[in-house]
Amino acid sequence: MTIYTDASYSNQTNVLGYAFCLVEDGKVEHFSDAFILKNGSSTIAEIIAVTKSLEYCLKNNIQNPVVVHDYNELPFFAFGYRKCPPSMYKFVKTLQKLTQEVKPRFRKVEAHKDDIYNNTVDKLAREKMQEFISRQKNNNL
């Protein structure tokens, strides 16, 4: 199974949007969500997108997926090769735990290029984040 992940984060609103897409045997499933995360970052958002996809794998007994991402540092954090700042510690620890359990392989693609599924999850994450922000604004009127 191949899983494409991406995320967006708004520093102004503290809203994180993420998406992942499962691709296997010609079948494609999309998942996305958004929520408030104070003191987040685009790096934390990318980590959460992968974490959510690995949680899905764990819940559905999926082992050894190929996780396709566009953020260079992900495998370094997932396998503990890079020390993270304190603000990211709990997110990286969760990613590392899930990486040990699900045993994904990571494949980097260049962002905003010709990879249709990477472009899809990028768009879905951004749209989910923007929808959440719009709902918040409408609720505060």
C-alpha cells in the first residue's frame, strides 16, 4: 500500500489541516481533517499528517506501507536520526512509536510538481484548513 501525506498550518489562526490518501490496486481513499493546535508549525503539521496515516494503518492491520511525503526531515524524525526541538517532542515521539509498530518505508517527492496524489493531499489539507477557519469566523459573527 502507498500512502500520500501532506498538511497545512496557519500561524495566524493556529489551525492545522492534514490529509492522507491510500492508494492500492487502483483504489484510492482520501482522509482529511482540521483542528486548532496552539503553538504549532508547518513541520508539526507534516508530522501529524504522517502520524494520522500510521494510526489508520495500525487500526486496520496494515503493515509496511510506503509513505510518500514532500518534507525532507520526516524520515530523520521517524527513525530518531535527528534531535527535535522541545516544541515538537511529543509529536515526534508519537511518530517514532507508530513507525516501530507499522514499519513504513518513506519516499520523498518534490512538492507542487507532477505527482497527482501529492498534489491531491496538498490541496485537501489546505482546503480542510480553510473550511475550518471559515466555520470559526462564521461562528464568531
